[in-house]
Amino acid sequence: MSDELTQGAANCVLDCAGVQAGQSLCVVNETGAVEEEVEEAIAATAAAAGAKVSIVWAPPIPKDAPDAIPPDVLTAYRDADILIVHYPSLKREALVAHFGSETRVRVPNRARTADLLSSDWSRFPYGLQRLIAARLDVLMAPGRNWRVTTPAGTDVAGTFGTAGGAVGDAFFVDSDDGRARRNFPGGVHLPRSCD
């Protein structure tokens, strides 16, 4: 395992998910959607931190049956303290019927190839990304207008969302009891702070 891959896995497992000794972590994988080297790096990093690691592999969920979540995946979501998820066909909407609110730390990891988990993006300190998002929230809280015009003629305008963590909420969702959904690598989703 390369140093870069190890660093990317540590950023995901330790800094993003916050794995600590004694916690149960389940790595949930969709068959064919994640490289085994990534799953192994994530699991090894968590085990080295003292977590009790379990691994689930399951087939993709059919588009015509989005609620057909495999039982072992549901069990992992129910029982694990922390989930690192490599399961792109499992949609959040399908989970709501089973888990109406978050009761665990859940990290959808989009770095599903060794190259991506080894990249500068995946190794950029997750805590720093959170600080940047918090600072952007402060700057955008007044609801300022924005406009971007490109040399090719694209002209796009909008209004930044008001205070309340709109930028941070696009990447980091924390509840009062410390449980969270944290997307990895940071900045995967477009900010939802624009009207």
C-alpha cells in the first residue's frame, strides 16, 4: 500500500469519520463499485485505530426496485457506530423508511479507486475543509448576490443563502448528539447555498 493511499485512508477514517478505539465500523461496499484495495485500506486504517471492523459486500440495488436494500446492508446501518459507504446505488431516500434520522456517523466515500483515494484531493486535511466551509458560511450569511460571466459568454447569477450553515450543510451534517453524515472527500457535492 502506497504512502499516499495510506494518507487518504487515514483522512477518510480518522479525520472525516472520527473513528476511535472500541467503536464498531462497518465498511459497506457495492460489488463492482469500489476497488478492493480501497476497502482494504479503509478497513486496515480503522483496525489500526482500534475499531471493531466488519465488511459487507452486496450487489447493486436495481433501479426499478430502489427499496430492495439487502438485509445485511440494513443490519450494518442499524448496528454500526460508524459506516463508511461505497454503495452508489443505495439512495438516501430509500434509507429514510428504515432510518428516519441519523443515529450513527455515516461517511459516503466517493474515493472508490486507489488513484482517487491516493490523490491530493483525498489527502487534503478534512478538518481544514470544515474550517473553510464554516468561514464561507460566515462570509455568505448576509445573503449577497453573485454573478459569474465567462469569456465564452456564460452569464450566471444568484443569491447566496442566508445564515444557517447552507455551505457547510452541503458537505457536513452534524446533529446535536455528535452523529453525522460527512461526505468524503470534502467538497464532493455542489454547495446548496445558492437560490
